[in-house]
Amino acid sequence: MASGSKDIEQEAILAAFCTLTILAKKNEHVSRFGAYFRVQFRTRCIKMATGGMTSSVRDIGQIPSHSPENNNTEPNEKIMDEALQTMSNRQRQIAGWVLAQPTPVNTTAIAEEFGIRGRTVRSIICNAINRVEQHHENTGIRKNISITA
């Protein structure tokens, strides 16, 4: 999936916001921002480039290649419904609209659709991600889904 400079800029802003949220929750000193940001931003860029799925591999030969027959990106409906149930009504409304789009959308498009500022969209998305991650940690569901080649 090709990403424009605006998409990468939006991911950087979202990663920065999430990083600040993490630092505040962990009561970490702001000097740790660079280290946390690099991890957040790198992860988000990898997810964006691979269509939202990441995999932990130790050997370069294990990295799956994208091909039409290897297009296994359809989400599990049960997991999606469970994730949506952990969100607030506003988060669920925005997530539902994003998921219904035929192509990926950026935060600017979401802001225009809902008549809110981009900063508000990023905050809503970051909080939704945190809610889902926290729910999955509490229920023991794996956060990373492995892709097999």
C-alpha cells in the first residue's frame, strides 16, 4: 500500500500523541520521549506499509511476501465486534465509519466527515486503541497475530 507524505505526517502526529499518553501513564520523564516515539512511529509505519498486520521474524527468509493468493487480511468478525464493544459510542461510531470505507482513510478525511478537528480525531483514535489494547491485556487475547508465509 502506497502512503503519501500527508499519511506519514498524520502517523507521526498520532505516534507522538500516543507516546505522550504512554509516558504520562507510566510516569516516565519526558527525556524518554525519543526512544518511545521511535518504537511507536516505526511500528505504525510498518503496520501501514503491510496493510495493518505485523509479524515477528528472526530470519529475513521468513518474511511473507504480498501476493494475490497470500491476501489474508480479512479481519476476524468476532474479534472486531469484541474490540468495538470496548470503545465508547463516539469511538465506535468513528471506527465503524473507517472500517466501512473501501480504501484506507487518513485523519483529515475522518475529521471532515464528522465535522471535528484532526487533533480531536487523533485523540479519539489513540484512546480507542488504548482501550482495546488494555481490554486484550486483561482478557489474555494475543495482541499480535502472526502471519505465516
